[in-house]
Amino acid sequence: MLTFSRGVHPETNKALTADKRIEKMPPPKDLYIPLTQHIGKECVPVVAEGDYVRMGQLIARCEEDGVYIHSSVSGTVKGIEQLPTLVAPKSSHIHIENDFEDNIERLSPLGEDASRESALQRLKEAGIVGMGGAAFPTHKKLNPPRGEKIDTFILNGAECEPYITCDHRLMAERAEEIRRGARLFARILGVERIIVGIENNKPDAIEAFKGFSDIEVKVLRAKYPMGAEKQLIYACTGRKVPLGGLPKDVGCIVDNVHTVYSAYLAVTQGLPCIERLVTVSGGAVENPGNYIIRIGTTYLHISEHCGLKEQPVKVLGGGPMMGTAAFDLHVAVAKATSSVLFLTEKEINTEKASPCINCGRCARVCPMYLMPMYIDACTIAGDYKGAKKYGARNCIECGCCAYVCPAKRPLVQSIRLAKRIVRERNI
Ligand code: SF4
Ligand code: SF4
């Protein structure tokens, strides 16, 4: 069975939603569309308070190399408001009051044989970003510098995070669209070889791709973090991305299956990125499932629509290994929101951190072969040069180290802090 070294096997908790077919969640009356939804600068609004907007209409653009943002409903712009996101207590959002008409405006459809340049421009104008969590603009990823020899496009269908099943359902129910999108990406990249990597705990998704002669299906051993790019590339091709390197350094480009699906709709149907499939799960949810949710829908609306059996102790955007806690239910779904989890006390760690006992478990599971305990010790001592020496910048923030730590050390937060300071101070 194809795999990579190290990593962990957390309880998957996917059974709550793995068999829940895709369904649409009705949009709320008020949507708050974040202006920061991809890696790069905040987008600049092109609409003002009082404007009428159609569903799919451009409402903000990034002047540099970023992507565009569109209204996910038709209605009236109520203003630009400062609201929390998962990473900032205040960030600009466009507030739109829904008229429930879904009066839609699309871009003009391009054929599947669209030229490379027009397809890349379309991905930018339709606001396509990495929907597996990275939110990197897709038109940039598919346009590596000249001279890079890319020979393989890998569809990331691993979905190794506990609880999350949206990519699983998308692969099982929308395989043909994903296949066509993958062929489009391969054509843009000028490569022949397309691989889809799927963990062996998604048999119906594997089955859905098995019949395609133009895509190699790699059945991967379910292990966390199989969906991390470097680990996925190794498991699928045996190629090792060098430390500090990128997938393109070993001739690969990797994209998540949802990104490819949304890109396909943008190119062939002119549909901008205004909604996405989100897994809503956790022990506190009455009706967990996989819902198509409009961008800008608040977690509060999601909790009201799905119902809560009990008050959640923690609400997460993303999975329990790499996700971020939401301190306010006014956080809105963005393009990279793969899941919203409403977790009970039984499902979270409430133990307090204690000093490191030097057991070495964190180092034994780190898929990047780092020594997390040393980086943590350097961070505590304010020795950021030391943290850099121990490879903090190579940490992929997967959380395996913190997951196994008997002392419950907040290792990822510590390493993240070291990375930020090394970057900001140019150490
Ligand atoms: S040090 Fe980083 S890469 Fe290694 S296990 Fe911890 S979070 Fe993952
Ligand atoms: S797992 Fe925790 S206690 Fe053990 S060495 Fe790592 S940081 Fe220390």
C-alpha cells in the first residue's frame, strides 16, 4: 500500500458524514463576504453601499496578482463592515442583503479547448484559489516560471483530516466534472500524466475514478497527513521534494479535487467561485452533512440550519489537526473553508500543557523529520536563530507532534510563532 514515513493515525470520525450525499443549504438573509480569501493582499471593493448586485457579479478585485471576489447572492450592498475571521479579530467584509431572487450573472463560457492564456485569465477572473485550505491563487500555481519541467499533475483526493468528507463526496458524486477539470489543468501545464491520490478509506470515490483511462488512480494507505503535498507526491510517485523546495522541483503540480471541480465550472459554465461544499460535523450537530454553502454565510446560520443537540465547547473552521478555532459565530464561510465543526467537551483536549519530558515522541512522528521539542524550547527562550537552525521554516504545521505529545505542549503554535518571527526579522 502506498504511503510515506512517519505521521499518525488519529480517530477519523468521518462516519458522521461520509455517506451523507451533497445537498444545498438555503442561503441566509445577510451574507458577509470576506475581502481576504486568498494568500496575498486584501481585495478592493468595486461596489458601494446601496448598490444592487447580481449573484456572480464582481464585487472586489485585487490589483496585483490575486483573484477576484463575486457576490454569492443577488441583493443590496449594505456596506463594508469589520468582522472577525478565523485569523483576525477584525477584517473587511462586504455585507449583502439577499433578495432571494438568485438573479445570476455568469462569465461567458469557454470551451474545454480554451487557450492556455484565456483559461488562466478565466481562473483569475472567476476567483479560483486552492480550496483544500491553502487558498493560493490557482492561475499562479498553473503558471510556473519558464524552464520548470513539469511532467505530472496530481489530483489531491487524500482528505486525511478527521471529520472532513466534502472531497470524498465530491469525488463519489462529481467524478466526471473533476476528471474533465483535471484534463484542462494538464493541458494548461502541458503534461500527459494525471494521477489522483485517494486514501483507502474512500472506496466509492476510488471506484468512481477507476473507469477513467486517462487518470492513474493511486490507492493510498489512510494516514495523517497524507494530503500534505510533499507526503502525497512521495506516496504517489516516489519523488522526494527537497527541504525548502516545492512540488515543481520534482516535476509535479498538486491541486485539490474541489479546486479542479470549481475551475471546471468557471471555465466551461462561466460560474465564478461563489459557493463550495462544506462538511458540517461534530458531536454537537443535530444534522451533520455535506452542504453546498454560499461564500459569506456565517457559522451562526450554519448552526441554525443544521441544529445543535448541545452547546459546542469549540467551533472549528477546518479539521481538528490543522483547523482554527472560531471565537465568534459571525465568522463567514470563505473559499478555503472545507469544514465547520461544532465539537463537544468529549471531542476536544482540555488538558493543560506541562513541561516537556524529553520523551522524543514528537520527533518520531514528524513527517518532515524535525525535532519539534527543540524548536519549542528555542521559541520559549526567544532564541529564534536556534529555531531556524532546527528547521522551523520547514514545518508544514500538520500538528502530528502536538497530537502525540503526552505533555500536551502547544507545539504548532510555538513553531508558527518562530516561523513568523524568523520571517519578519529576516533572521
Ligand atoms: S514539527 Fe511541524 S511538520 Fe513536524 S509534526 Fe510538528 S507540525 Fe508537523
Ligand atoms: S512529545 Fe512532548 S514531551 Fe515528548 S519530547 Fe516532544 S515536546 Fe517533549
